[in-house]
Amino acid sequence: KFTLITQAPYVTEGYFSLVSNESQPEAGNFPVSLTEVGFKNANSQLVLAADIALNFGDTSDANNFSAETSVKIYTLVVTNPETNKKEWKYDRFAMTTINLAVNTEPFTLLGMINFMNDDPTYGKGFYGGLSLQIKSVMESPMSMACAFGRVNGYRYWMVDATIPTNIIVGSSTITS
């Protein structure tokens, strides 16, 4: 529930539900779900936010590919100089984290990318991670991560990878 009011911030924070007697919404013939749809106030800006999930396969099938993210549309309240009335104007679009999951008979792939904007520690940039497990070849997944960004005028980057291995040294095995 959210409420429109005549004084700033003009809308109270709240969530609403999308209910339909029709079949699930689709994008390109794939099911889409919208959750956590609502309005929030952030630094005197009204923000429309929603979580979006897209499923490229049948959820009951062992082979499945899905993606999900959270999106935000930031607005500004400005006074129209001609009418002296308050108007909402589009300010910017933001996407936080995108998660991917691919599950098939031969392999599993999990990935994510997180966009950072004005983060107190990491500034502006992104962080991503990927995990891959080939079921017939490796018990543990290999993983990779990277980060690129800028904070306080400094650019930074990081890349890391882990591949599970068993190295036989004499009569001992080193496992990573």
C-alpha cells in the first residue's frame, strides 16, 4: 500500500501486488515474474523499484536457464515554471545485481554481476563472479571473480580464479 499526499515527498513508501487471472506474463515467449514492486524514498527522490526474473526453461526440467535482477527508476519532483505546478521527471535508471543460473545434465553455471554506484568503500564500478562445475569431470566447481572501479580518484581492478586440482607428490596428494 502506498499513499499520494500533497506535501513532499508526495508519495509514501509502499509495495503493491500485480494480480492477474491471465497466464503468467512473458517476454519473447519466456515466463517473467515481477516481485517487490513498490515506491521508496531515497534522499528526497521517489524511486520505483521491482525485482524481475526471467526463466528460459521449464522449472520442472533438469535443464534450465534463469536470470534475475533488481531495477530502480529514480525521479525528481520539479516545479514547472509555466504552470507553477509540481511535476515528476525521470532522473536515472539503476540495476543492482544480475544473477544467472544454468543447470543442465552435464554442467552447472552460476554467475552474478553487481553494479556499484557511489558505494562508500568501492565507489563506482562492478564486481562479477562465475562458478562452473562439469559434473563428470570435477567434484568441486571452478570459480572466477573480478572487480573494476574507481573510488576517490583511484582506479582499481582485481581478478581471481580457482580451479580444483589434485596434484600427486610422491605418496601424498595436494588438493586445492
